[in-house]
Amino acid sequence: MSERTCLTIVLAAGEGTRMRATRPKVLHHIAYRPLVWHVLDAAAPLLGRCAVVIGPGSDQVAASVRTHTPNAEIFVQTERRGTAHAVLAAREAIARGADDIVVVFGDTPLIASDTLKRLRGALEDGAAVATLGFHAADPTGYGRLIVTGNELVAIREEKDASPEERAVSFCNGGVMALAGGTALAILDAIDDNNAKKEFYLTDAVAVARAKGLKTVALETTEDDVRGVNTQTQLAQAEAILQDRLRNAAMEVGVNMIAPQTVHLAADTKFGRDVVIEPYVVFGPGVTVDDGALIRSFSHLEKAHVGRGATVGPFARLRPGAKLGEKVRVGNFVEVKESTIGDRTAVNHLTYIGDSTVGQGANIGAGTITCNYDGTHKHRTEIGDGAFIGSNSALVAPVKVGVHAYVGSGSVITNDVPDDALAVGRARQTVKEGWASRLREMKGAGKTDKA
Ligand code: UD1
Ligand code: CA
């Protein structure tokens, strides 16, 4: 297989209309990644060229594809005239020649690389057209694979199928591989003589057979080729992918107490001996090192959790939060764009934003880094071993030195030197006997309502 060249064509000219969304269909996310990225991920190990067919004016789709696969060739299908017509929008790429051509739909995000490799294997074994079939629980809407004996004779779209053909539950998964040498001749021979007046890619099977070429159907699971046409199907695909991601995490040793309640991103990375309590959401770009504990109701995104650290319950790590080893971030604490040094504790009700916090520091309950002046963001630096008393406001830009103390309730607007104590609050005054005098005054003026 390795010397054979490959061209993957991703059809992504679908709009979001059936999803009742303004966003193009293939840009909807599962596990925090666009549908089309999942397909591009699956195609990447084929190590060939990649062409993506988009609809007119789909600049967003083009931009998203380029972010994922910068060297993908993008073709525009100017009119939506069927799946074969869409493939031919990439004619130029096909004409340049490849041994194997693999066509995948941008709306089947769960497709596995191994399945695509199996299809290529069928081409290597001499097939001109190889398709993927699956046994559908409910075949409604899918094309049916018409098989006699071991041979795939045709694919019939539901709208064109006879009642007997509709009774077939072996369905077309949509993915197709075509031998490069005969692909264009087959695609050019497809007509639009059918119920939808479209050029169906599925007709490649009948055309190839009429030319005396070999066609095969390989079987796969329904989940592998599950298409997303509606919001409900999007949620179903998400659920399947979440199951896969959780299982993969547990296989590398993550301990999930209630896996069904943990939501992962496709790129979440875990070390060993990580424990995740129920109800935790991992947005994109999170890495969790060995032995960390993520407690219930925490939300993490583009963040790093160091070895042996504890996060939550009810913690929020926003983009750029980097926690060192054995850091403790407790309940109702938000950390954004900040590095927190080893063994530092930020246990309660705190906001740390745009900050660098040293090692072994203690950030008291209710500490707020005031990082925003309404126009600009400013940084706060807190040195190793510093102690920030509860309910302090650190008005950035500001530095608190190594081993320095900040008295509770302070508003710190000037730098605090190493080893110093800073107190920035109104001095307490005590008025002896004041309360009893108040009571007497009230008693004197009291009107009896009884
Ligand atoms: C298609 C198959 C059907 C199969 C099903 C599997 C055809 C004719 N039918 O039906 O046999 O069972 O997928 O999910 O191939 N697209 C374009 N341009 C077009 C038409 C479609 O780019 O002119 C793209 C869509 O964006 C989508 C994919 O091709 O990604 C499939 O099109 P869709 O309309 O969803 O086909 P189905 O009716 O689902
Ligand atoms: Ca579809």
C-alpha cells in the first residue's frame, strides 16, 4: 500500500438549513471540533493529497479547512447538483492522477481511518469501485446496496427504489473509493436520470459494472458512517464520540467515577492516575498531568493541570491557566491566563487573571486580581511564599514580593517589597459603650405600638 498514491476528496458543500442554523453544517462541532475536522483527521493517515469541495460563498468552511490542513486544495461546486457532480468539481485534482481516490462526506464525522484504509485495500485487490455498507436499524433515507451473491450490483437511492429494494437493510455508508485509472471515465458517464435529477455518486457502481469493472461493498458499523443532517443527529454523533473518548481515557488509566457525566474534547490529554469526579467539562486544549484530581462541577478550557494538583469542586480554568505541581484551586475560583507555581493554594472564591504566582504561595479567600481598567489588561505578580490575606484586591499592574504579606481586606495599588507587610484598608476604630448608648436613645424615643 505504501507506494500507492492517494487523493482524498471531502464533500462539504452542505448548508446548515436542515439543522435550522446559519452556520454551515460541516462547521458544527462535536467534542469541540468541527465535523469536517474529524473527517480530515481520519483522512490524514492516508498520507495523500486532500481536496475539499465546498459550496459557493463558503469562505468560513474554506478558512476552517485551511486551518486544519493548510495544503488542502479547495474546490467550489457552484451548483448543488448531486454527489457525483460535487466530486467532479475536483476534476483538476483527479486528472493530476492518483492510484486511489477516496471520497468522504464532510457530514460523517465518526469515520475511522482504518475503515478508509480497508477501502483502499479493496482497490489494491483489483476493484474499480469500493463502497461501505452497514446494516441500518432504520434504513429510511439511505441508499440501498443491491447485492447478488457476493457481488455488489448497484446502489439504489431511496427515492428511486422499488418496494422490494426498500426492504433491504444493507445501506450505503456514503464513503467510496475509486481506482484512479478509471475514476474520471466512470464519473463522466453518470447521468441525472433519477427522481432527484441529480448526478448520484452511487451510480458509479452500475456504470463500472457496465464497463466490466469490479465493484465491492465492505461492511462496517452504523456508527462509523453515521451522517449528521439534523441537530438530533449531531447530538447522537456527539454521544457516540464522547463514549469513545471516555473509554480511551479510561484505557490509559483515568479513573472516572461517573463517566457518563464527564464531557471531553477530542484533544483532552491525561497522564496516569488522574481521578475525575462526576460532572466535569473539558473544553478544548486541556492537559492533565499524573495524579491530578478534578473535582465535581469544574470547567476547564485551554488549561494545564500539573502533577498531583487538585481542581474544584466548582472551579473554572480559562484559557492560559497553567497550574504547577500540587497546586490547589478550590471552589468558586477562576483562573485565566495565569501561571500558578508548585504547591500554591488558591482555595476559595478568587479570581486570578493575567498573573504569575510563585511557588508555595497562599491566596486567601475572596482575593481578586483587578486586571482590567476598562481599556487594557494588566499583569499581577505574586512572589514565592507570599501570603495574600482574604478579601484583598490587587490592582494591576502590581507586584507582591517573595514571602511578603498582604493584610486582609487590602486594596493593593503599589508594589509590595519582598518580606514586607502591606495593609491597605481603613483603620478600625472602636467606640466603647456605643451600642448601649444607641439602645438608650431608641428607648427614649420609642412609641408603643402594642
Ligand atoms: C448519500 C448517498 C446515500 C447514502 C448516504 C449516507 C448519494 C446520491 N447518496 O445520501 O446513498 O446512503 O449519503 O449518508 O450519494 N454534497 C455536495 N454537493 C451536492 C450534494 C451533496 O457536496 O451536490 C455533499 C453534502 O454536503 C454531504 C454529502 O455530499 O456532505 C452527502 O450529501 P447528502 O445530501 O447528505 O446525501 P444523502 O441524501 O445523505
Ligand atoms: Ca447526508
